[in-house]
Amino acid sequence: MTGSALDLTGAELAALAPGRLRREPPAQGDLIDRPRGDHDLQPEPTDVPDEAAAVAAAVLVPIVLRPEGPTVLLTQRAAALRSHAAQIAFPGGRVDAVDGSPVITALRETEEEIGLPRQQIRTIGFLDAYLTGTGYRIVPVVGLIEPPFALTLNRHEVDDAFEAPLAFFLDPANHRRDGRQWKGRHRTYYAMPFGDRYIWGATAGMLRNLYERLAANGTG
């Protein structure tokens, strides 16, 4: 590797990531290796969401191997959606009973949302599970994408898709703690604004986890 994790080339990332990411999906109910979540960030003790009652979900963390440097492919959810409308997100959704694994869920949802064929995605590992305050247990699946490719957005679910440099998310100077009132309490969360895109909540939390594993020598 020629530089710090902030300067990874596509080849360096592909070589480094398998040793830093989880090799298997995080197991549900592990009392030692508990899921991450915004509950970790609260200034006062708060109830941890019930993992057993959470809805199983998976997302793809798509890293595009651009010649000028890797990028992260993100979506902007449709403004007409009933929940999390217009928020920045990874492609993904609920695990269907027929899926069999979070990898299949993440690839299926990615194909349905943005039209990226699963054959163009090489999955290389997992991040830690993420519990949301809205009752989901998300398994992030990290995948590499070789350009060129074309996207076809499902306008019922996605208004836009865009790429941001991986180096931006691997620089802790771009990570901040924001907060707001939610259900009568002040809640804090990670935020990583990129231009006019406000990336926050679970998406920023998972990107923070990616940073910790790639740039801060996370293992697991």
C-alpha cells in the first residue's frame, strides 16, 4: 500500500478490505459482539432496541473502483415514501424469507432500486450489524463494482443516485455529531455532509464503521 487508508487505490482497497471486514454476517443474539446503532452515541443512558424483535434487513455498501480513486455509490430515497423520505441511503431493504442470506437481499434490493445487475457486484465482506431506532437490524454487505455500468432508477423508491469519494468518508475530519429532538429526547447521531447532500443517521453510522475497519485497523 502506497499511502494511508485515506489514499487507497482500487487495487489497494481490494487487497486490504478482506482482512479488515467481517468474513461472515454478524450473528444475531451474540451477547459479546452486539450490534452498533445510534443508541451508542446518546449523551444519556438509553434503551437499546430489542434485537430479537427487530426486522431483519440488509444493505449494499457499493464501492466503485474508479481509475481516479474509489467512490461510494449512494441513493436519495424518493420524496413520496412514507418513511425516511428523501434521505441519503444505501440500496437495500427487508430480508425476504426466500432470500436465504443478507448478501442475496442486498443484491436483490440493489437490482430492484437502481438497476445494477448483481453480476457486476463482487461482495468482499460485511460491516457490523446496525440497530435502528425504527426497529430494523441491518447487515451491511460491502461490494466492489467495476465500471462501466448503467443505472436504471426505480422512481417509486429512489429519486437520485450519486457517487462520493471513499477518501471523503475515510477522513474523520468529515465526521461530526449532530442532534435533534426525537420522541421527547435529544438524540445525537453521526452526520457527514457532502456538498448539498446531508448524510446522517444509520447511513453515516455505517460509513463510520467502514472508516473504523479500513482506516483504524478494525478487526472481526
